[in-house]
Amino acid sequence: MGLVGGEPLMKVTWTDSVTGRNGYLVVHSLVSGLATGGTRMRAGCTMEEVEHLARGMARKTAVFDLPVGGAKGGIDCDPKDPEAKGVLRRFLHAMRPWLDAHWVTAEDLGVPQHLIDDAFAELGMHQSYHAAITRAPDVERTLRRVRAGLNAPVPGGLLLGDVVGGYGVAQCCLGVLHARDWQAPETTVGVQGVGTMGGGAAYYLHEAGLKVVAMADAAGTLYHPDGLDVPALLDARDRFGEIDRDQVPEDVARLPREAVLSIEVDVLIPAAVSFAISEAQVPSVAARVIVEAANNPVTPEAEEMLAARGIPVIPDFVANAGAAAWAWWLLMGRVDADPVLSFQVLREEMLAKIPPLLASWDTEGHTPRDAALLMAERRTEQNRAAEEQGQALLSIP
């Protein structure tokens, strides 16, 4: 099965016979014979990157007590390349033995869910959760529940499957407020990235009454000390995911892109790219807590320096795990197509996870990452012991 910090169970490198592009599958661990993790596509994707992300998935599933291991797929190809769809289809075809029985995948960077589901349909597997769905006693019923949940409408004209990740990050931040006894109207937030995770987190924190004072996209940072009109700014995003500056009020300051990292806020959410906060940025960070919405936005060296400054970092495998956890709750029937139920369960889970991490930081000096890793290791050992005793960990209705 593999511990959450150990070596992966399996690594595969695939080369496309048509284009010569490389793809990678890393299965870090299996629980109940299954592993979960998205498939990403970007130019320059490496085995090292995919292996790191698979380990992160194993940590997510363990922290959230999910009876499944961690995996990840990655393809070294620009998703805008005319050959990209064909490369994705051939990669999934080559990985079919794993997709059929062991690997549950989903959308990730450069690969939207509808595209991956189209490829699965061409392979006769209907949906990317295929390996888990086929274990249900009533496959069609489970498939209907999954599709209904992913496509359930939520306020704002979006779909539940598209917003649940950002909602989870927002609830993680509210867990910080609960642990610190901060009041929402007095709490300030800065968000780097206005995509699915960053934009969603900003939206739901704004809805909860916090002051989102800074939002950054590729064009720069927008700042207002009294708080930004988050819904209006998100509505002003163009097809490239950038906020149209012509629609931004004149009293909103336009600052350089990196400025979001140094604005004085209570909570800073890096939700854009990996390694956004390195040792060079640490001296200018003025947040009281950092919540990692992107994968690996804070380098290990920077996190150590931030800890020395008294700034805790809530790790990505907790903060951005909402979408992965919710997908498995949907598979297992804990939630359904009702967004109210999904939001309630995710809120309760996040509010239960975050205060203990900060309590460990306050009383024992353990970083939230170390405390969460300990939590994940304990769950992994419990899963291993249960499987050795022949207990069934996974039940899909």
C-alpha cells in the first residue's frame, strides 16, 4: 500500500507513437485496490512532477479518511496544441488496464472534465470514475448519481463539480477564523489567482462576509483596503481568465502581479502556480496565515523560514482537497446532487480538520504540515491493518 511519504508503488512512462510526446502515470498507493488522482496536460510536465502530485493525492485521501490510495497522470504536451486531444485519447487507451480496474482519474490542469469523459466514452467506459463505479451493485444508479452531482447547478450559473474545490478552500479559511476566534467582517484576505480555486475561494469568502482586499491575475494585483467587489470582478474575467481592467472601478489600485504576496492581510491564499513563494519572497510576506490552494505554492525552504517568523502554512493536501474528497463522498453516496448537502458536509469536515492543526502549532510548535502528515500516516497504518485483516474499506451503493 505504501506510506504517504514513501516510494510510489508504480511508475510508468509512455511515449506516444504518433507525436513522440511523453505521458506519465504514478500510482503512489492502493487502498481497496484503488487509487485516485487527476490527469494533467502541460508542456514540460515531468515524471518528478507527477510523482510529487501522486504523493500529495495519497496524503489528501488519508487526511480525509477516504478508502482509496493516491495516483496522478501527466502528459508533456501543450493543451492548446492541435494534437492534444489525440494524445490524451491515446494515453488513456494505453493506461486502460489501470483505468478499468484501479485508477480513478478526473480533470486537472489543461484537461477539463468533459474532455476526459469524452475520451472515456470513446473507450466504452462512460465516465472517468469508471474503476470505482463498476464496483457498485447497481452501476447505472451510481453513474446517474455521479453525473447528477457533477452537473448540479449552483447560484451564479455554475456547476457544483466546478465550484466545490474553491468552496473547500474557503471553508478551510473559515476554519482558521474559528481556531483564531477572528471575526469575519474584520478579517482581510489576499488571493493569488482567480481561476477555479482562487476565484471560487474569493467568492465564498466574500459571501461569508470577509474582506477580500487583494486579487491577482496574470495582469497584476487589484487592491482596495475596504474590500473588493469579488462577484463583479469574477464576472469581468475574459476567456483567458484575466479580469478586464476596463470593468474595474477607478478607486481600485492596480499593482504589480507579485504585490499580492506582500500586502498586509490576515489570510493569504496562493492559488495560482507552484513555488510562488520561495525564499526570496518570504521577507516581504505580511500575512498572518497562508492557506495553500494551489499545489506546492510554498517551497519547503520558504515554509521553514515562514515558520521561523511565526507564520503557519496550511498545506495544500488539506486546503485544496475538497474537490477530491467530495468526489468520493459522491461515489460512496454520502452526498448527492443537492448542493446544500454537499456544502454542509464539506464545511463540517474542514471546520473539524483545521483547528487541531493550528492547536498543534500553538501548543507544541509543530507546523500544520507536520501535524497533517502525522494524521495521514496514522490513517494509512489503520487502512493497512484493516486490509491485512480482510476488512472491506470501500462501499459504493
